[in-house]
Amino acid sequence: MKFSIKIPLLLICTAFSLQGFAQKPEPVYSIVRQVHEFDWYEQQAKAWKQEIDNGSTNAMAWVYWSEANRMAKDFCDSVKWESKRSDYFVPRTQLIDAAEKAIPNSFEFNFLKMQSVRKNQMLSDEYLQKAQSQRPYDNLLLPWLMNRSLTANDKEAITQVASKWFEQNEMPQELLITAYNMLMSLDSNAVLMTTGDNDSYPCWVLQYARKIRPDVLVLNLWMAASTDAYREKIFAEMGVKPISFTSDTTIKKVRGIFQHLIKNVSGRPIYLSIFAPNDIYQEYSKSIFIVGLAMKYSPKPFDNLAALRNNVENKYLLDYLKESFYNNPSESVVNMSRANYLSIFKMLYDSYLKSGERTKAKRIKDLAWKVAQDTGRMDWWNSFFPGK
């Protein structure tokens, strides 16, 4: 039995925003921390540009202005961003040139410059090193330091970055719990293919900082498609022959890597993150089975409902879905991860009813209602439980 309502983390920038439009400049974070609607980012781009024009000495104003531009364009609506180009929505090169004149040699400038030249690995590393020499493990640098360590397959460096990330409480604990539940869904020595920031970084932090499921190899498909060194080192570690590409798009490369791995990995179970977009594995959908927050590739059918029940009933941490007693600044991101429990709860509900376990059915239905309500997915609830 297969069922899914997955929400790709890197493609959504509409449904989960915080309250209203900003009236004052507020910190603008990456998708690991927060996700807002296009209009919120537009308001923040205006507000931070005005701060800069008013002579603010806060160098972070440049970072927040840049992030508002980046998130609006790259993660919300590039066409809309282009149509609203102005003094606050500007091309990255223009913003970086202005920052170099206003805050040269600062940590913030080096960070922005590193981002802007990321396609030139050598030059990007140069600015990353400059920024790191100024603030060794600043939270802005953590994803970039992790990527550099992963590309080099430097386990010691990965462990150090993961430990710093965990110590700084910079990653929402709900994402760590979700990653924990996903890792606990897997058989021993599994390969887990992920696709986004929020189903990858939390797994690596748990594996290297907390030693949780170090037997699992977590491979980010997008990073493998875009970074040859990362892909080649991971393939060599698994004993998988290299793969070559023509001038394919990134999504075609991602599909190619997925297909290459299921054909060439031997002796290790293959899984996909529940957050993976359907078009990655659509050709093999009959061989993809949901076992929780992960989907297992199996050329032969198996009782995935039994695995799902065991994972949810005996392995998962679920209290955070029931109640939260603190004001979470990352609620928008957390809600996107929470919503992915809905599909597996529906599968469990149907299974419990079929086996006559009405108490369990009611319990999981009540939890599904709570999650649907908290995440703004009552449309899902009304679709599967009309009039209930």
C-alpha cells in the first residue's frame, strides 16, 4: 500500500508565513530557519534597504537585504521578483558591489561575496576562509562549512561542524526530531537519499554530533548532481562505479543518480526521504514503499505496513506533534515537516480499522486532526475525513 502527500522543502514558499506584512526590519533567515511568502520578503527588502540608505552601521543589514532578495527570487517567485526590480529588489552583483564599497573586508561582506561566487569553487572557498578566520563557526557559515567538509569527505571536519551546529542550538529541535524519526525508519547499513536542506543537515548533525545511526549513508541528490567531487567521493566510498552526464538539467541528473544507485548499490537497502519530489522516482513508483518518514526501494513487494506500524509505534518521537510550550521562531519550517506525517497517519488509520483496532485508529486519527489543524492543512483533513 502506498500513499503520499509530500511537500518538497525547497519548492514551497507560499502556504506557511508568519503574521502579515512586516512594518519594520526583521532578521531574514534561510529556509533552514524560516519560510515566508513573497510579500513578506518584499517588505523586508524595502525595510533593510531603507536602513542602509539611512546610514545604518549594522553590517548585518546588508546580509538581511541580500537574503530577502535571494529568498524572494530563488525560493518564491523569480518572475514576480523580476517584474518588481527596483532599488530594493536588485541583481546580486549590484548588491555585492554596493556592499564592497560600504563594508569592505568585513565578515558580512566576505560572507556575501562567498555566496555570490559559489559556482567558482576555488574563489568561493577563498572568501569562506576569510569569513571563517573572522568568525570561525558563525551560524551563517555552518551550512557552507558542512558542504565544504562533505565535498572533501573529511569525516573529522564534518564532525566538528556538526558538533558546533548542535551546540549553538541554531537548528530547530523539531527538525532534529523529524530527522531522528526518518533515520530510525531505516534498516541497518542503509543508503538514504535526501533532496533538501531540511531533510539533510539535521540528519548529518545527528549522525556526527550525536552518533545516531552512523551506519546510514545520507546522500543529498541535489548536491551529488551539482558537485562532482562530493558525488565521486561518496560513490567511491560505496564502491559504486562513476556516472557521467551530458548537458542535462539538474533534475535529470538527480533522476539519473537515483536510477544509477538503485542499479549499482549492492548489499545496502535503498531509501528516499519522504520529502523527495515524486518526479525523481516516478518511473519506479511501483517499487517505492512508504515505511514512515522514509520510502524504501524494493523490486519485490513486502509488508511495508508492518514496518510502518513498528516505526511509528515503537521508534518514533511524537510528543512534539501533540503540544508545544514555547514560541518557536521557526514555526513556518517546522509546520512543513509536520505536515508530512499526515499521509502516514492516514495509512495507519486505515490499517487499524481493517484489523479491528479501533482504539488505535481513534488515537492516530485524533493526532492527524491536531497536525492538520496546526499546520493549516484542514483541506487534507476534509478530503479524507469529510464531515468528521
